[in-house]
Amino acid sequence: MAIATFGSQEDIPELKSRHHDPRNYPQGVAFMDGQYLPMAEAKISVLDWGFLHSDATYDTVHVWDGRFFRLNLHLDRFFRGMERLRMKLPYSREEIEEILGYCVALSGHKSAYVEMICTRGGSPTFSRDPREAENRFIAFAVPYGSVANNEQLKRGLHVAVSETVRIPPKSVDPTIKNYHWLDLVKGLFDAYDFGAETALIMDTNGNIAEGPGFNVFTVKGDRLKTPALGILPGITRQTVFELCQECSLTVVAADLAREELLQADEVFITSTAGGIMPVTRVDHAVIGGGKVGSVTSQLMNLYWRKHSDPAWSTAVSYP
Ligand code: PLP
């Protein structure tokens, strides 16, 4: 009945068509409320606190050539986040692993971006007490996506440093993967206004923190460095630490000043969405003569080689 107050029934299809529905793309399979669904049908209540308050944690793992990459590390981080946020799900770790595998298998994607989410949900009595909420689990598998496109991976990204400060760790624990992205999105708009392709934002002490969905590394001489504070400790970042050990490269997590970034020999960013991605311009500074550096290339090659190594990856069973 309420719909009629907006106009006649004939208006409704036209009204709908004026809004592009992001659920129609990309194609994939979701799991929610006990069911596997096409992505377009995976919908949650607008009253879910995950939506209303960003009261949620999540993790994203990827599948490459039919294999999950470092799934155990992603599950560890997801379960740690839920525990810290005092959330509980009716599924065990093994069951969640199985659900993620089914989402990928049913989607048919051989290279996929796979997200697991736990929202606060809501209280059946509409209570405002988070202890009374029934937490909700959602998972989905869609085609693999990358922060950097193919051209950017070859020539290196142009990053701008925004003055925006990442939300303080005492306000929101950045080690729990979360949807507090307003600072990161503001950073992105600052970067676009500057003419760059993506952004890095600051920590509360004015050092570099991270970007929208990625960590950052510098290479200076034979030493790599990545910020330590106010960041999500990315699984790709951890992977870089392990790859450095294999390559006998020195890497440290410590404060990273903006000037160090501008004066670095090489810069790269890391994310599940794209892996290790080169940066050849920061603000107005050209890094490494504008060419992807040898340390970055070496780590990128090794990173992708690890995707078929059973010690680092797990096969999806497709039907
Ligand atoms: N930092 C933030 C804020 C992120 O959201 C992400 C990933 O989405 C990362 C860093 C990189 O983490 P990972 O390597 O685990 O994808």
C-alpha cells in the first residue's frame, strides 16, 4: 500500500530502472541465512547493525587457478576479529571453510574474490543492547579483482598522500578487519583531485598508515620497510615478510615518514585484491626513475609462484 503513495503502479518499473542495481554485477554465489543464492538475490535487512552502524567484521581470501591462497591465515584473522567484537556464529571453522569452498565451486570461478562477513545482526525485540543481537554470517564468491589493473601493474601506480588521518586505533582496533572506510574514501577523493590513481593516508602521529584496502612498503638500499601502527596487518603484508626471508632481504615494520616514501628506491602496495603492486609515482615524485624496481619484480614473481604450492594454497573441489 505504501508504494502507491509514490505514484501509480506503472511508475514503479520506471523508477526501478533509473537506479542501476550493483547486485546485478559481478556474477557469483552467496551464502546467507542457511542458503546458497545467486549474488543478485543476496540481500540483508536495512536494520542489520552491520549496515546501520558498520558493526561487522569480515575477511577476504582469494582463489587463483582453482586454489585458495593462505585460507588458514584469513580464517584465523576472521575468528580473532569475531572474538574481539564478542560475536558468535552457529558455524564452526570447518563448516565456514566448507561454505566458502561451496560458494566458489557453485560459482564456477577459477579465480575468485571470496568474502566472509559476520555482522552484529539485530535483536529480535529491537533492543539496542548488542548482547541481545543475533549475529549474521554471509559469504560470497565473485570474480577476482585487483586494486591495480594490468596496465598499472606494468608501469606502476600513481599514489597521492592525503592529509586524512586513519581512525585512531584507540577508537577502532585496526587489526580487526572492519568497514570503517570513510577516512579511506576521503583519501581516495583527495587523490583523484590531485590527479593520482589511489591514496595513502596518515596515522595519528603523521606517519604513513595505509590505503583503501592495501598496505605499503618502501625499498631503500637493501632494506624494506612497512608501517607498523594504525594499520590492518594484511595477510599479503605477512606474505611479503615470509618471501623476504626466503630471498634473504631485510624487512622491518616501523614508522614510515612521508619523506621516506618520496625518497625510496622502490615502493609497492600489497592486498589480497592484486597481490604485490608497484608504485612508480608518489605525489609529484617519480620513484625509481618511473620503472618497476628489481626487488618489487622479484617479490611479485615469487608471490604468484607460491599460488600453486600446496604449503601455501588449498584446492577447491569443483563439481
Ligand atoms: N588495509 C586495509 C584497510 C584493508 O582493508 C586491506 C584489505 O582489504 C589491507 C590493508 C590488505 O590486507 P590483505 O593483504 O589481508 O588483503
